[in-house]
Amino acid sequence: MTAPSGPTIHYRACNLCEAICGLKITVEDGRVTDIRGDEHDPLSRGHLCPKGSALADLHADPDRLTKPVRREGDAWVEMEWEEALNLVAARLREVQEQHGRDAVAVYQGNPSVHNSGTLLSAGGVWRALGTRNRFSATSVDQLPHHLAALFMFGHPLLMPIPDVDRTDYLLMLGANPLASNGSILTAPGMRGRLKAIRARGGRVVLLDPRRTETADLADHLFIRPGTDAFFLLGVLHTVFEEGLARPGRVAGFADGLGALRAASADFSPEVTAATTGVPAEVTREIARGFARAERAVAYGRMGLSTQAFGGLCQWLLNALNAATGNLDREGGMMFPLPAFDLLTRAKKGEVPFGRFASRVRGLPEFDGELPTAALAEEMETPGEGQIRALVTSCGNPVLSTPNGVRLNAALAGLDFMVSVDIYVNETTRHAHVILPPTTGLETEHYDVIFHHFAVRDTARLNAPVFAAAAHQRHDWQIFEGLRARLAGEPGEKRHSTPAARLDLGLRHGPRRVSLDDVRAAPHGLDFGPMAPRLPERLLTANGRADLAPAFFLSDLPRLRAALGEEPGGFVLIGRRGLRDNNSWMHNAPRLARGPDRCTLHVHPDDAARIGAKDGDRVEVESRVGRITVPVQVTPNVMPGVVSLPHGYGHGRSGVRLRVARQRAGASVNDLTDETRLDVLTGNAAVNGVPVTVRLAAPIAETAAD
Ligand SMILES: Nc1nc2c(c(=O)[nH]1)N[C@H]1C(S)=C(S)[C@@H](COP(=O)(O)OP(=O)(O)OC[C@H]3O[C@@H](n4cnc5c(=O)[nH]c(N)nc54)[C@H](O)[C@@H]3O)O[C@H]1N2
Ligand SMILES: Nc1nc2c(c(=O)[nH]1)N[C@H]1C(S)=C(S)[C@@H](COP(=O)(O)OP(=O)(O)OC[C@H]3O[C@@H](n4cnc5c(=O)[nH]c(N)nc54)[C@H](O)[C@@H]3O)O[C@H]1N2
Ligand code: SF4
Ligand SMILES: [Mo]
């Protein structure tokens, strides 16, 4: 693929985050010599962040696994694929034969949705295993968005997307697109898009307990962590009380406006102000400005879903957009129509929620998965259905899920564990076998998921830049190999490849294109901006939208009980850095540069109270654990709130990430609490964790192992 003579240019999209930027990649002598943004990509228009260039580091990383390995004591021994797949299938079947199907659990992490090979083939293995113990990063992330979409519009993927390019008023809560590059909002280059709102005379209002990078482009207000549902009810209260509700054409196919009004009746901004920290007059002014804007949109992300009232927040955001006539219209919240449309075959009226519950705590199932906050207890608690073996794919739950210390210990006690992963990290070091697929520039990839969340409908197929070496396997080959063995099928006869599935999906999709059509357009096909799609796209049983689902109304008493609650000590929230990518890109030399990023942000007043100055090490303690980290004193965090990024904590024994280990940091999820949930949805509340902070003894070190 790479001719030794002269450079070759390759176009493909970055698969690291939801922005799916088009890239222009130069390869010389089998090495990436340049990565820049593809100016001809109709969605990203040349945008690129530092992580995109780091795909070159990932490709060349000497710590990355390319052959299967088996753990023997402290050593990892290479295996042949045939032998490894046979062993894994036999061990998983053995555990299931002895202890039942549910004794094997599955955890799928975030890159699963960034690789079409994994996305389209892993399901075959899960079906062959037939276990109810399936877990994923969804319940540490966007689960409330799915449930708001499900109960309001009829399908978990009918999540409306803010039309940032045509709005005049963006009300944003708990999102930091300047660091994250947008989430459930595929809109590469958010800096330019936000600036454009203001340049056309519009307004961007941001509520966040931290004055973030995004705050520089917005009118920023502090809000107390976990109180956004009160704020949103206060806004809705004002909208109704002051006669500003104008649902417009949505009224023709939406029910529940009256119930929504009734729900907000008790939550005037005057009632909620003390709890949220947002003055009543400010809430009222935002409500008026929002409702009177020609085109407005309210949007909230991680900060609103990974908190104790995540479900209520996502419902209220959608409801506010609908009540003010900003649902399914230009400049408001809209529904993309992707060329590969996962909704094409969806059935009306299906409710994939709560059909079964977790064994120990009775937490609700969603889409065949249980809340990940229950994973450790399901391993530890004896009895029928106890988890004794685990398959992880694309995940690092020891660093990414609440109470990583407890999970870490539980993993060590499993009878068998296999990880489909490219690194020996904090999670996979517990595996008996690691099966490493090709990744990044070696894969053929079509973004099945993120076109569902994009502000513009486009399609592009990403051809491999590098051919897989003879000893490597693609993700789908690994999953198909496992599936066939678990199903007892002889040989490796495939039903269909991911490419064939993509082609089928594209041909039957709303744009009626073939995979070859997409392949022929190296910069992608452009189907234009979002357009109104309701009521046709609704998938509720009665074909109507519900602005006040009983599911959410039933949670209001729990919210009401939290009115006026005062946090005793500090409250811990998370943080994302532009050069971090959850837990797994810290081994890329070009991202590891610069000052330490795993620092605790503390407000100057709070720092003075605990006697800490910049660089001092402090002990942060929660109900579940204690870590030691350096302090960064900054007025950009709300008094009483401290902030620490997730994805660090690479110092554990056996972790083979040489660059990352040099700046190991500590894991915030050694503090987050698996019992703190949005109990309505089962989503983990990793934000808003009560902690104490005190100066550490000068030599104190914690090595969580
Ligand atoms: N406290 C706190 N916790 C959080 C969050 C937070 O904001 N605060 N954020 C949450 C969110 S939004 C998410 S999505 C989760 C992420 O949680 P996880 O998905 O569990 O964690 P990642 O760090 O993304 O781990 C990705 C894993 O995939 C592997 N990998 C990378 N590329 C490939 C590939 O091509 N194939 C395979 N098979 N493996 C690959 C990496 O080596 C790594 O082990 O973390 C959550 N946890
Ligand atoms: N550089 C980089 N980009 C990424 C990732 C990454 O790790 N690094 N991860 C990717 C993934 S998996 C995801 S899911 C997305 C997430 O994308 P975003 O949600 O945009 O990113 P976060 O930085 O988690 O932003 C959450 C914000 O919520 C705030 N917050 C915390 N608690 C509360 C609260 O109670 N109320 C309010 N109003 N705000 C609160 C935090 O201060 C933070 O600024 O980013 C993706 N992009
Ligand atoms: S913003 Fe960065 S990480 Fe995200 S897709 Fe674009 S280049 Fe990749
Ligand atoms: Mo995420």
C-alpha cells in the first residue's frame, strides 16, 4: 500500500472523537509524515485538533499489541490466533456450562462506537453468549439522553441535535465542546461555529460550575453541580407564567404541554435560586431571551447526564425546546437523517427499558444492558447468576467507571477474563488473554453512529492507510472467529462482512446510496443541513411526541426532596482536556507534552481555607476512597467545587504504557461512588461527588493496586 518511492496522500476521517474530522494524511516510506484537516470534507471543512495528528503515534506505538497474548505470572506470552481463539471460546463455554449463561459478562467501552467493524460484528458474539450481564460505557455517559428520546419520541436514537449553525440563542449546560469537540453534537470546529452565533447578533449562554474553555465564547454563569433540573424547571415556569410558550407546529403532533406546565408550577426561579445558585432575575431574563429569540436551542451534555437527575435534565431540555417552538425547526433541536440509518428497521412502540433488572441491586436494563455501576457487585455476590468470567472490548472500566478500586479487586478474582484491546492497561492487565485488533489507520471504517448526531448529513468511507500485517486481525475477524467457535460452527465461514452490511444498510437507507457511491467520494458525500423530520420520524406507538412522559413525572418527588439541600463539604466534578481522550491516548508522545493535567482545580478562597497553594499535594477523600493529587488554584472553578479529569491513574503494576506511566496521575474514579446514581435511569452520577480535601503529608503517595 505504501510505495517506498515518494509520498502518498490518503483521505480518511479521524475516529477518535465524535467530531469525525476529515483528515489529509501523508505517508512516506511506510511512515506517517503529516496529518492535517481535509478542507474538502463537507462537515469538518479542514478542522483538526491535536489528537488527530496523534493517530500517527498510535500507529507507531511500540507498546501497542498486534498479536494475541496470554498472561503467565507477570509475563505476557505471544500466541497464534487459532490457538488463542480456541482457548477463549473453550474457557467461556466451560464457565457457562458450569455456572450458567449469565456467569459470563460483557463490558463494551467507548471506541466500540468509533469502529464500524466492532459495531457491526461484536453483537454476534454477545448473542452467542446469551448473557444478561452486559454492560457498557453508556451508563457512565449518555443513558439519560437515550431515555428522553425513547419516552418522548419513541426510539433511544431519536436524540435531537442542536442546529448550532442556524440558531440565534444557544443555551448550553454541562458541555464543553471547546475541549470535547462536541458530543451528541457532531459539529467539528465548534470554536468557529460558536463565534458565528455571536457574529450574527445571537447569544450563547453557558451554565457550568467551571468557567471552561467554552465559557470564553459565551455569557457564563456558575451553577451548583446537580441542580440543573431546578434551573430548567425555573425557566419553564417563567415561560408558562409569562405567556411565552409557543410550541407552534409541534402542537399538532405532541401531547403533554399542560402536564409540563403543571410540573413546573411549583418551581419558580424564586424558589429554585438558593439551590442552584442562579439568581431568580437571571433565570427569568434567560427564559425571556430564549423564548423571544427568533431561533433558540437548549442543549446539555455530560454535566447534565452523569449527575443524580440526569434523566430529568434531558427530558426538560427537550421539553423546553418544544414548548418554545424550537423542536424540529431550523436553528432549534433537529433530527438528522443519516445515509446509514439505524432507525430504518426500528419497530414502532418498542420500549427497550426495564425488561429485567440487575440481580443484586435491581437496577433497570436498557437495550439489553445493565448499569455499569453494578458490575463489581455482580462479580462479588455469590449465588446463581454471579459473574465469573468477563469479556471486555474497547473498554477500560477500572479507570472509567465509578469505584474503580472495587472493580479492580473484583477483576482479580474472576475465573477467566479476555480483553479485545490494543494495550495492556489498568483493566486488561487482569485478562488471561488479550486479543488485539487492528486499529485507527489500519481499519476500514464508516461512521455508523455519529452521522446520527451530526449538524449536517454527510457520508464517507475511510479506507485503510496501512494494510494489516500478516499476523494481525481486524476486529470483525476476531469477533467472527469467536462467534463461530461459540456457536460450534466448523471452519470460519462468514455470513457477511462489515462492508457487505454497510452496503446493505446504505442501499436501504433514506439516501439510497451504495457503498461504492460513498467509496468513490474521498471527501465524503454531502446531503446538506438538517431539515424538519417530524412527525414522520417519530416511533412512538401512537405516532405522537410526548412532552411530559409519566416516566419522568414520576421522578419529580425525588427532585423536590432535594430542594434546598446544601452540600456539607466540597463537591467534585470532572474535566476533559483537549489532549486527553478518556483513558487511552496518554501513551502518545505528542499528547503527553506540556504541564501536568491531572491536577485538582480549587478556587482561591477554598485553597486559602485548606492552606494549599499551587502545586501542593492534597488528599481527596470520598465515601469509597482516597487519592493524592497536586492542586491548581484557579478562580475558574466555583467556590465549594473541585475538578479533576478522569482517565488517569496509570501507575499500577503491570501496566505497559511507557509514556503514560511517566505522568501516571491518579484516577478520579477511585473517588466516584457506585451507589451514586440517577436512580431513574441507572446512569452513574460521576459528577457532584461529595469529597473532603486536605493538605497531604509531604511524602504521601497512594499507589492504588
Ligand atoms: N469520572 C468520570 N468518569 C467517566 C467520564 C467522566 O467524564 N468522568 N466519562 C465517561 C465517558 S463519557 C466514557 S465514554 C467512558 C469511557 O470509558 P471506557 O470506554 O471504558 O474507557 P476508555 O478510556 O475510552 O478506554 C478505551 C479502551 O479501548 C481500547 N481501544 C482503543 N482503540 C481500540 C480499538 O480500535 N479496538 C479495541 N478493541 N480497543 C481499542 C483502549 O486501549 C482502552 O482500553 O468513561 C466514562 N467515565
Ligand atoms: N479532548 C477530549 N475530547 C473528548 C473526550 C475526551 O476525553 N477528551 N471524550 C469524548 C467523550 S467519550 C464524550 S462523552 C464527550 C463529552 O463531551 P462534553 O460533555 O462536552 O465534555 P465534558 O468536558 O465532560 O463537559 C461536561 C461539562 O459539564 C460540567 N459539569 C459537571 N457537573 C455539572 C453539573 O452538575 N451541571 C452543569 N451544568 N455542568 C456540570 C463540567 O464542568 C464540564 O465542563 O467528549 C468526547 N470528546
Ligand atoms: S476533533 Fe480531534 S479527535 Fe476529534 S475527530 Fe477531529 S481531529 Fe479527531
Ligand atoms: Mo463518552
